[in-house]
Amino acid sequence: MRLHRDGSRRDTSRRHFAPSLGVHDIAIDLGTANTVVFVGGRGIVASEPSVVATDSLTGEVHAVGVEAERMIGRTPATISATRPLRHGVIADFVVTEQMLRYFIGRAFDRRWAHPRLIVCAPSGVTEVEKRAVEEAALGAGARRVHLIEEPIAAAIGAGVAIEEPVGRMVLDIGGGTSEVAVISLGGIVVSRSVRVGGYELDEAISHYLRDAHQLAIGSQTAEAIKLRIGSAAPLAPELTMGVRGRHLLSGLPTEIQLHSEEVREAIRAPMEEILRAITATLEETPPDLAGDIAREGILLAGGGTLLRGLPTLVTKRTGMAVSLADSPLTCVAIGSGLALDHFDRLGTRSTARHAKNASNWRAA
Ligand code: ADP
Ligand code: MG
């Protein structure tokens, strides 16, 4: 695919903002499922799926975000709608850069804006992966970049006083990763990241429908089932939903009635993997901090924690109380945004120093 110098098509439908005093700083929660953009002094200005639709012949960007997501599974051969991140790390560098360029554009209606940027990254990413995020942000026009770890950002966004010498546990379930971290004194003491998130639950639902009902469904239908009748603990009453798909034997469109008990059973294995990450992290936590967590409970963040009955299941299996962030889908972006106030004290990488690396990367 060819990289366009401009990176993305100009989007005339974009909201227009007039930055009042100079260029504002931006914080971006670059998630596997959703990208959330926070502008200093204004708050959240965009929250869209991390999807880019590109022309596979010319490399031209057709759509980003909501519009591109609607194209997944529905594109002609020449257009591909892809998620440039997998399990929290960049799988397609060029497309990630194009996507960041679009989101920076959503924040400022000025082509020449070169904001300072805080990007949130999962705590489990390697140095090489961190470097890729930074290079993509610089390539997309940022002047300086700082990476903040997701559990820290989630805790700040949920209003936790992270600088206190008190152990707190954060569980963040995103689209392709779940992260458990214990933080104290503003840093991560123990953490664990598993490559299981909301998409693995969707996939498990698709598999179940194939095996038990001989029904083929698309990924968006699987997610819709999870949102409508998915649960991690018994419901009262249990729910039922009509699901349309293609019958594997007849090949014809078919509708079946699906029960919430079946969905719970279907997602049991990936849920277990997430629970194991929590208990393993608790086992590694120093005793005093574990005592703090027992008192304070576990903070839940990320869209995946909105699954019905998840708090109940976590409490049942760990014995810990849990609290759901006020806004699980945006608290990471809000926390990263609040960290903008301290930008000058954060270690950052800037365009000038690393421009050479960035262009090398792109030429490679
Ligand atoms: P990421 O940080 O990886 O972009 P998000 O925190 O935005 O992920 O969460 C996205 C995931 O949350 C998706 O897998 C989505 O299906 C899931 N999700 C969103 N709302 C709900 C809900 N009400 N119940 C269950 N899962 C949900
Ligand atoms: Mg996330």
C-alpha cells in the first residue's frame, strides 16, 4: 500500500473548533476497539471505532471511525476496512499513522497544528512497540509525544489519588486485551496483560453458534448478541434474542432463538482467562498492598467491564469488592487528558530529535 503524504482525505463533515489561545495539547486513548480524543481545556471531542477503510490499489483513505466500521465485512474487493491495532499494539503502522492524523484533525481544524500529544498505551507493550506508537504520533503531526500507561490513566480518570502510598488494583478489559495492574505512589508495582478482550468473547459466541446451532454469523452480530444478552453471572430473568445468520447445512438465511444461559456458557473460557490474570496478579502483590486492595476493592475500566454481571463474577472469584469507573469507555482518555497539565514534567520525544528515525521507518 502506498502512503499518501497527506495521510488522509480532508473530511469536510468534521466538527469545526476555533482554538482560543495558541495550540492546545491532545490526549489520545489509542485503543484496539475505540480511539478517544481529549483536547486540553475542552474535554473529549471524539470517540470512534479504531477502523480505517483504505483503497487497496491506491492506499487512499476512504473513511475512518464510525463510517469505516460500518464497512467491515461489506467492502468490495478494492476497499479494505481494517483495525490497525491488534491486542493493544500496532499491527499496521502506516494505517495507524493515517488514523492518528485523522483524529488529530478532528481535534483541530488547522492543518498546521502540531500539538503536544499524550498517547495511552497498554502497560504490557515492549519498548519496540512503544517506539512504534511514538513514531506514528510524530508522523501524524505531533510536535512532542509522551506515552502514559493505561492502568495509570484509567485510575486518574476514575478520580483515584494515584500518588498516595496505597495499593490499588485496576482491571481494564478492552477490545483485544485485558490488563490487571497494582499501582502505588503513581507507578505500577505488578501488572499482567492477557490477549483476551471483548473480541475474544465475540469470537467465542460465533464459535458456539456454529457448533451448537450450525449458524454462521458475522463479527458485528456476535458483538450485538454480547451487548443484548451477554452476561458473566446469572440473570434474573434470563434473556432471549432472535439471531439471524446463514445455516451451514442449507446455506440459507435462518433465524434462531438464543438464550442468555447459552451465551454465558459460550464465553466461559475467555472469561476464565481474565479471572486467572486477576488471581495471578493478586498472588504476586506484596502483602501490604494486597491488604490495601482488600480494603479499597478493584477498579473496573474499559468497555469490556460493562458486561452484565461482571462485577458479581469478579467479587465471587476473588473475594474483593469492585467499583466500576463512572465512564468505563472514556476514563482512560480523561485520565490521559488530566495528565496533560503535567506535560512539562513528563519524559517526551519530539519531532526535531527523531525526525530522521521517523522517516527511516516510513521508507522501510
Ligand atoms: P479498547 O480500549 O481496546 O479500544 P474499549 O475500552 O473501547 O476497548 O472497549 C471495547 C470493548 O468493550 C468491545 O469489545 C465492546 O464489545 C465491549 N463493550 C462495550 N460495551 C459493552 C457492554 N455493554 N457489554 C459488554 N461489552 C461491551
Ligand atoms: Mg482501552
